[in-house]
Amino acid sequence: MLRKTLFALVAAIAVSGSSAVSAADTKSVEVMHWWTSGGEARALEVLKDGLKQRGYAWKDAPIAGGGGEAARTVLKARVASGNPPDAIQMLGFTIPEYASQDFLTNLDSIAAKEGWDKLVPGPIQRFSKVDGHWVAVPVDVHRTNWIWANKKIFDQLHLTPPQTFDQLVADAAVIRKAGYTPLAHGGQPWQEATIFDSAVMSAGGPKFYSQALVNLDPAALGSKTMEKAFDQMRALRGMVDPNFPGRDWNLATSMVINGKAAMQIMGDWAKGEFVNAGKKANVDYLCFQYPGTQGDFIFNTDQFATFKKSDASVPGENAFASTVMDKGVQAKFNQIKGAIPARLDVPSDGFDECGQKSMADLRTALKSGTMVGSFAHGHAMPDGPKNAVYDVVTHFFNTNESSADAVKQLVDAVNNAK
């Protein structure tokens, strides 16, 4: 149980801004998050300004780390010590984990007042609501099966966005021969898992992806189709530069922006870095779906939840939730962040071609039932199996293990983690 664990972390972690909100500070909301890159920080200002307009100050508690693992560790320590932040950025299954232990504030009243049930896509509401009650508010919808490419390099080498994985492999050979790194990558487990999202979808399609990574079907996990996904991972490993281990995702994005690398497989938060650098879609960079996933939508959504306090409800909880869900705030925030709004009623005006395509594809995927949660970002399976799959994927990516052996390890790891 979260209440009884990780007390030792409290002494080991120096938490910025961990003191409880004082009486003099009741008009502020302490918000823990992991948005610390240039593009993310710019987008965050939109939320801060929106909260200020509602009469509350944003008390910043950033915890660096692109996938949010460090923030989750700090959060557990603060919850265990009885001193959680007022609000926290959350992903996927982390939300019901805390809600099931009665840590999170019920947001039903503000949700009913503002009509969230009709505004937020059903696959996202699966994580926003627990036992039918709103406990978190989504600010964006990210898509993980994107490739971002340096247009100058593609034009120089007369390349077009690859439509098949074999074409991607062939293009990578041309790119390396020309002296560029084909694929910018940061060697961190969550980044390799992000690539795996696309490889599994490409190898087997939405139905297989759901069977394997959502339903955790042993037959799908141990199939020849899954071997093909690992085969793609092996080919992708051959496209990266030797200095990739430990590299942060935004530094890999910078390699594409600065013309050192031709492509990056990353969620559309990467677009925020291009925007922050003053680059324009289809002028300086290209955005296209990972080959074999065209039209498919693997999603990840950032949400915020507020924590119950022992003495009283969180000051400004409704103002904070209303800010996050505000139509204008979501439009402006996501134009900077690189994502698309969690609200379905935000018009596509003001979004670039990448954003407009993502918005159109989301609506198509909703109709066809092919909007599926990202394994890498906690929207496909709970943390136990997810972490086990992380280990298998990153081990494979960093060794010479065969695809057949990786599939066997995958089945065993998931079975042991259930």
C-alpha cells in the first residue's frame, strides 16, 4: 500500500516546495509535473496564466525526467509522508491506483457544470473517471506513432516519407551513406518502449496491438507477429549513433532540428521543441506516421488530479480543473506543446498540418474503435506488467538477443508480473 511504503525515500529525496500550503498561501495551487524542456516550459505558461486569471497562483514543483518516472517516485514519497502536492500531472493507470485508495478529489460537480462527459473521448475518460466519478482532468492528447524528420536532409537526398518498414530501412542506408545519423534516439527504457509502441502496431495492426499489449494475451505475446515487431526493433537499433545511451529525448530532437540526424520516432511532444526553435512544419521538418501505422492512433494523455488534504479540500481545486479544461487554454497550450486538445470541440484553426492531421485521425479512430492506449506511457497495461515489458524491450535493444528469445522472455515476464 502506498501509505505504508517508501518512507525511506522521504529522507533521501530533497523535494522542492514540499512544505504544506500555509494560511498565507491559500490562493495558490502547488502543481507537481515533469515538463522541463524548452517547449514544455513555454506551453506550461499558458496553464499558469489561465489559473492566474481565476485568482490563483501556480506554485511550481517540477521534477525533471521525460517519462515521469522520477516524479512518480517523489510523489510516492510525499504521499507516504502525508504531504502530497495540491495537484499532480498523471498518466494512465497511475490515476486509478491513487483514486482507489481515496487520495484524489472528486471532480463530479465541476465536470457536470462544464459538460465534460460530452467533450472528452471515451478512451480518455477510461482513465479520467474511476467507478464513474471524475478524479482527473485531461489537458492534451499525444500520439506516439510519429516520425519527425529534417526536411533539408530529405530534400537533399530526394527522399519522401517511407510508406513501408522496408522502405524506412532502405532510406536509413542512404542517409547513413550521406554522413548523417538516420535515427536520433535517447537510450532510456521509456524511449525504447515508445519505439516499441509503433513496432508492434506496424507488425500486427490495431487488433493485434490490443490483444498483446492491452489484453496481455499470451498467444499474441508469444506469436510470430511479435517476433516481427522485435525484428523491426533490431533494424532500428542499427540506425542510431553510438552515443545514444542515456540521452534525453529533447536532445535527440535537437539532433534532428540541427541537421545531425534525419529522423526521430517520438510522440508529438517533440513538435514542441521544433516550435520552440522557430521551425515550421513542412518547411523545416516533416511529420509522418511510422510505416505500417498510417491512420492508427496510439494515444497518451496528460492529466491532472488534485489530492485530498487531511484538514480541508484543496484550495482552488475547481478553479484549477476548470483552467485545465478551458477551451481557449487547451487550444493555445497544445499549439505550443505539439499535442492536440483533449476536448473534441476545439476547432483545428491555428494548428499546423501535423496537428490538423492528428485531430482528423483521432476522430476517425474513435469511429472505427482503433484509438488505443500507449503501452510506453501507461495507457495499455498497469505498472507491474508495463515495467516487466520495459525490461524485456530495453534489454533486447541493447544486446544481440534474438527476436525469438525476446518473445519467450516477454511471455515469461508478463506472466510473472500479473
